[in-house]
Amino acid sequence: MSVDEREKIMREHEANMVRLENSMTLNKLRQRQILEEKLAARRAKKMQQLEQHQLAQAKVSSEVHKF
């Protein structure tokens, strides 16, 4: 194998590695975004449940004080 062929193979290998790393980075970012969206949805649901619970407690409390 000549020096030129070896250098060409090394350049191709480097280019492939860069593409692979970029692809992996994009996939990682997508997965992170999906996870953050799921966490935000879960947090919003918990906040809504807490708000409903507090409203129910306030209603019960106000009804008790009427008597």
C-alpha cells in the first residue's frame, strides 16, 4: 500500500469518525430533549393534581366553617 493510499484511507476514516460523532451528539440531544419534555409534562401533571387537592381542601375547610 502506498503512502498516498494510506493517507487517503486515514482521511476517510477521520471523516467517518467526525460524522459518527456528530450523529451520536444529535441523537443524544434528541434523547435529552424528549426526556426533558417528559419530565416537564410529569411536573405539570403533579402541579395540577396538587392544585386540585388544595382547592378541594379549601372547599371542605370553608364548608366546615359555615356550620
